[in-house]
Amino acid sequence: MSFVDVFTKFQTILELNNKVLELMAEMGDKLGGDYIFDKQYIHSSCEAMTDCVYKLIYNLDSIAPQKYLDLYNAFKRIHAEIQDELEGKLVIPETDYTMPYRLVSRDFSDVVGAKNANLAEIKNFLRIRTPDGFAITTTAFQAYMDHNQLWEKIHSVSQEWAKGEISTTEASKRIQELIKNGSIPVKLKRELRKSLEDLQSLHSGKRLFLAIRSSAWGEDSEHTFAGQFLSLLNEPAQNLFEAYKSILASAYSASAMEYRRQKGYAEHEVVMAVACQVMVEPLVSGVLYTLDPQNPQQEIMMVSSTWGLGAPIVSGEVSADQFMVSRDSPHEVKGMTIVRKLRQSVTLEEGGIGPRPVPEELQTKASLKHEQLAELAELGLMIERYFKRPQDIEFAFDHNGDLYILQARPLNIGAQTAKLVCDVPSALKKAHILFSGRGSIAQKGIGIGKVFMVKDEEDLERFPEGAILVARNTSPRFAKVIRRANAVITDVGSPTGHMATIAREFRVPTIVNTGIATKILKPGQEITVDAEENAVYEGKIKELCYYEFNEEPFEETYEYRLLRRILKKISPLNLLDPLDKTFKPRYCRTFHDITRFIHEKAVEEIIELSYYGGRDTQSSPLHLDMSIPLDLVLIDMGQGLDTTPESVKVRVEDIRSIPMAAFVQGLTSPGAWSTEPMSVDFGSFMSSLTRTFSSSLATPKYIGQNLAVLSLNYANISLRLGYHFNMVDAYISDNINDNYAYFRFLGGVTDLSRRSRRARLIGEILSVNDFRVDLRGDLVVARVKKLGLEEMKNKLRVIGLLVAFTRQLDVQMVSDRQIPKFLDTFRQLAVNNVTKH
Amino acid sequence: MDTQNKTSILVLDDEPIVCKRLRSALEKRGYEVETFFRSADAFKRITERDFDIVITDLKMEGLDGMAFLTEVKKRSPSTEVIVITGFATMETAKESFQKGVFDFLAKPFKLGEIQDAVERAERKIRESRA
């Protein structure tokens, strides 16, 4: 194949690559809630995506014939998974049978169920005390069902039920029987025993009693299956196997079956995960509603509590003490009703629970003190803010007075009640609009709070809980505070940029690109951000918030869940490091992985072909003449250079490639390129040598070669400087949506601690400059996308400057304490060189 | 707009998600909304009463959207029709406008876009009645 043909194919690959990234961003964007989309949209965009990825593979195969045939297999596998999702077959990610809570997050809610996921998020993200435990995943459920051939058996009973041949009660009884009579697969038994041992080791010396609860799909969402599944309290650990089966069976309780039928849940959506928690022995327990469902406008939290276990309150068996607590700090008690509590439910020594009389002196005593109520209210609001809904929370104080959150789920506010109090149109008529219709919504929702301006890193450190984050630019570094923010507003930014993705991850209402937010809003000013209608109001507009509380969250609709699940097979990037041994087609888990792999390999092919393939074309490699001692070879794919076929050297001013020109400007900035001779101690040098030869740095031919592949809008630059390896891949044009820059740094020389120190510094510099940064040991991967032309050029200058700068770091940086000093030096360099162009 | 005389909107789309989300977005703005995901039901409903605004999908099972909007315009020429479709082509757009459709939105669309279209339709209705 001729160079021209290869370049044409390469251009096609680039275009397809951009198209895939764009499609991915568009689909991700739909998760923000500002769009109305339907199943048909999901189908057609998956089709478009599949088509592009297939063409990518085909094009790579034509420039590197037969080399990456495994890509077809990866494609087939991922494509089939997506098809299964689209056809409504539930695809459960392969996970272990059990997961300890410390590893669980909302991303795993598909495999651990909402109850486990919520509780684990509360534990791991909010750091609130919850019982230790583990989840028995839906993978375990599938294994149990498959092992006992239960799907087929259940299906035939369901058929009879659907036809009306048997009653719901009869169908339920028969199915539950089938499930309970199954046997637990050996591997599952082994994992369950292991998880119990781990749990036991956290509580050594005590006999382990468990609360074993259902954590089903759809449970705890707006479709609350509350009370329809089984919970077993204070079960001795050795009963786990039998308890597990009973809980699985309760997925087919008559009421759950009816409920699913009414709500249109498909049969394949019946999936049961189970929660196993260490039993808390409570002195007092109860339920907290963070809002009064009957009178949501009253700003009151409702608490019911009683001595001992809370189960009787939840099931409504006993009357309990009632407290009304203000939602505003310091959470004054507005009213209480104390009942005579004659009996309490307690944990029994041999396991299980049972009734006991309440000692006389406690019978008429309030079961909670003011300070306990305030502590509870505080936590309740924190959880509400995190989950964006009023919460229904089960809690317990143990005999040491420690507060445990046992369960949290969204509270359903009666729709009718809420509608009466939510006269949104007239509330809005009275409200003062600060601005509206500016910019784009990145994540739908309502946020009320005080404005907090973020200009630099220190502001981020000081960011207060529940404030509105207002900033000039969007930045992925907001990730560390975004979950504490009630909303985010920026002057500049794209709804499909990195920060928007993060905002969606945490469901924080976000409006970007308003142009004026930092000018109009004042620090400390209380505002209401309506990221549904795209408006910002002065003061608190509670009506909006209540309306949002009352509305069914779009995140819980079938289409949203489907799109989110499908995107998990498309968007996550697992193949970060091309030098890693897992950078292979068969490790591609998503379409993004495939796309990324192809892009990397296509560049490699181009370099190989043009640099080593001969000099018979107009695009033969040329050396760049620079003011710094660096031998850089340029390969022009078209319009990247202003040279004639006779040229042997390229001057800096001949570079037409937009990203390349900016990069070189940064690279050659005065003061950046250290001229000091590099002294390297012998040990470091040896370690770098072994490293060089052991790592598969592309092919050995590349060692020592600095190469750039260019076109007018594109540059791919591989540099081996000193003892580290840099890769830049960037596309910059007038079309903001196509723009991206990708930078990878891999260190060499010196010991690992020095290398990772340097990587941390580089990561820090890049994230201060608003790159999205991934750090893995001494590998730094930084990405930025969708900025305007000038802003993108600035980013490339920063990269250029940084590449030059890192030369100094190799040897000089010997301690962590130097990080601030180098950060400062770099900042100064950037001020002098980056923005004034 | 006073509560006695709310602008009435009928939504017809065979995907319930569209009905569900349009209902909540429009009700919040104070409109009176009825949604249908079976065209036969919607068809029956327009024989019973007129709506100020009709929002309809084009491609659905059973009666197709074009036939539905033709019927709407025939019965109540002052009703403004907004077409929403996932298969937007020049031809369908042209045909819709020839039939007197007020606006034409390609799915997926932003909430703001449909609200904006509804507001403009409402303004037109108010002006023509003034």
C-alpha cells in the first residue's frame, strides 16, 4: 500500500475516532436529564456507534493487515453484550459472588442492589457509621438460579400465572418452594464462608450475629418494594445458607409479583442481591423522615423511636415516641409525643429476636435526647443532600451511645400533597431572577445554597458543605468537592466536557458556559439554581425544591437505566497505558478501549511506515531545526508543514499544524529548557537501563527517536527526553466539539519513589491547569477536551513547557518537600510563556 | 395565565417515557396536560374535546402521527400542533408544515426546546384570539 493510501486510511481513522468520542459524549450528555430521549434513540445511537467502531477495526486492518485480528473478537463480544441489553436481556457484569462494603459504590448498584449500594456510599463517601458487612451479589443470585435450573421452572409457573390459570398466591407459593429447595453451588458456599471469616476477624472474640436483608433491583427506588421482601435479624452466622435461600425466595412474594406486574417490571429485571450486616444491638432505634410527607412545606423532620429494635416501628406493630425537629441548624425540637412503651423487641442470646418488658422507669421516658436528635438530623440532611431526595432512614443508638445508620432510601412524598403546596408558576412570578437562559445544563436538578467562588486550589480546600460552586472555568479538579456542592455554575465550559461527566456522576445540578455567573453572583449570596429551566434566582425558592422532590427522578426510568448500563460497555477507558501488558485487543472491555487501541496502533503504523519504510514520497520525514538541542523528526500527513519537496530541514516558522506549533512554542520557552548537564548517579542509570530494555517501548527501533506525525489540525508527538517518555496526541480546530489533547508521561531513571514523586508533581501541574489526570505509579495520563481554539493552544503550550521542564526534575527532585517549590517555578514559567502568545 | 383558564395540551407518543417526562415538565409550568401512548385513545379523546396545543410523534404503531395531526387540524383549526420525531427528514418536515404544523422538533430534544415551542404556540394562540 502506498503512503498516500495509508495516510488516507489514517485520516479516516482519525475522523472515526473523533466521531466515536463525540457520539460517546452525546450519549453521556443524555444522562444529564436535560434531554427527553426514548428507546428508539438508544437503539439508533448504538447502531451508529457500532458502525464507527467496526469501520475503525476495518481501517486499521487494512494498514496493518492481519496484525490485530483479535480486535474483531473483542468487538463481537462487546457488541453482543450491548445487543443483549437492547433486547432486554439483563447483562450482569461479571463480579465476585460477594463484595465487602468497603469496595461497594453506586456503580455497583446493579450487582449489589440499591440497599447495599446506598449504605456503602454512606459508609465510604460520607464516612457515616454504618454496620460492617458484605453484599451477596446478583452474580451469586444468577449462579444459584442457573445451578438449580430455576429460570426454566419459574418461567413455566409464570406462564400459567400470566394466563390467569393460577392465582398470584399459588404462583408465589410454588415459585418460592422451588427456590428454597435449591442447593447452593460449591463455589458460592466457599465465598460466603470466606466473607463470614473476614467479617468475624473485624469482630474477633464475639459470636457473629447478622442482619440479613434483601437488596433487590428497583427496591428503594421510587418503586419501593418496601416490606415485600424478607429481612432476618440477629441470625447466627452459621444459618447464612438457609437464610440466603429464604431471602432469594422472597423475591417472589405474592405482593412483589403483583407490584412488578402493575409497574411494568419485566421478568428479567427480577434480580436479588442480599445484604449481610453485623447485627447492631440497639438501646434505642427508630426511623427518621427528613421531611414530613404530609406537610412538606413545614421544614420539619420527623423521628419515631422506641427502646430496643426498630423493626416493630417499621412494621407498624407498636406506637412509638414521635419528635418533630427543625430542618435548620441547630435543629430545635418543635414538638414531641411520648408514649408509654411497655414492651420492646430485643436480640436474643441464642439468635433471633423477641419481646421483653421495658423497665418501669423507662416506660414513659423519651427514648431520644435532644442532642441525639440533633446528631441524627445533621446526618439525615447530609444523606438527603447526597441522594437528592428526602430520605427515609432507619437508625439505632447502641449501648455505647454510638449512632448507626442502618438503611437509607428515598422518601415518597404524596404526589397530591406536594402538588398543592407547589404552585411553582406563582412562586416564580414573585422570585427575582438573577439570570436565565444562559449557557447549558450539564446536570438537571435544583440546588439551593450560598455562593462560593472558586479561583484556586486553596478555595477548593475551604469549600463549605452545601454551597454553590461558582467558577470561571469548568475543571476536573472540582471532582474533589463536587459531592459537597449543592450546585455548580461556571462562566465557561462545555456540557460534554470532563467536569460535566463528574457532575452527572454525583448528580449535582450544573449549569456551564453562562458567561456571567462570576460577575453577577456575590460570595455568600443565597441563591436557587434551577438547572431544569436554566435559571438562577435570588434567595431560597423552596417550591422548586419540593417540586423536584415530588417528581419521579428521571434517573430511575427504564430508559435512563438502560442507557447508563449500555454506556458502561461503551465509555469507560481501561486501556490507559500502551506499555502495559494488558494493552492488547483481548483486554478491550469497551468500545472506548477498542477505539483507543486502534488510534495508538494506527499512529505506530504511520511512524513505522514513513520513518523506516523509505524516502520516496512527499511525506518523507524531516528534521526540525530548533533553538534547543533536540532532534525531532516530523512526518507531514498534509498541510502540517509549509515546506517544499526539496526541503531537508524544517524551521519552526514552517509549522502550520496548529497543535504542533503551540507545543513547540511551549517547548522552546525561554528558561524552560534546562541547559545544565544532567548528572545521574550510577545506580539510577543502571535501573533506567534495565527498565528501558525490559519495557516494551514500542519496538527497539524507536529508542532515541523523537517523532511527530502532523496535519493542519492534528499532531501526534512521541518524545524520549532524558530518561522519560512523553506522548502527546491532539486535535485542534475551530470546531470546539472535535478538540482534544491527550498527554502521557512515563518516567524512567532513578528509583520508584523518585519517579512517582515526579509523576505526582506533573499530575499536580496538569490538574492545576485543568486537565483531567490519571496517575498510576510513574505513569501520568492527562486529558482535556472541548475547549475553544485559543484555549486549546494554551493547553498545548502548557504541555510543551512541561515536557521541557520535566528534564530538570529528573535529577533535582529528591524530596517531597520540593514539590511546592517546583510547582511555583512552573507557575512562574507559565505566566511568562503560556498566556502572552 | 390564570388557573381557571389553563392552556390545555395533549401529548401523543408511543414511548411512555416521553409522555411521562413531558407531563411533568409541562405541568410544572402550569399547563393542563393529558398524555397518550396509544394513538387510538388520543384519537378518541380529540373527538370529545379540543386542545389548545397538541404535541405528537409521527411514527407510531397503529394510526400514524401524520393522520392524527391531520384529523386534529380538521376538527379544530385553531389548535397548534408540534411534531416530535426520531426520524426527522426533510420530507416529513415539509409535509408537516404543509399541513399547518406549528413547529417540528427532532428527538432527542432538550426540555427547554419543547417548552420554548409551547410558549411560542401559546403566544400565537393568544394573539389570534385577542
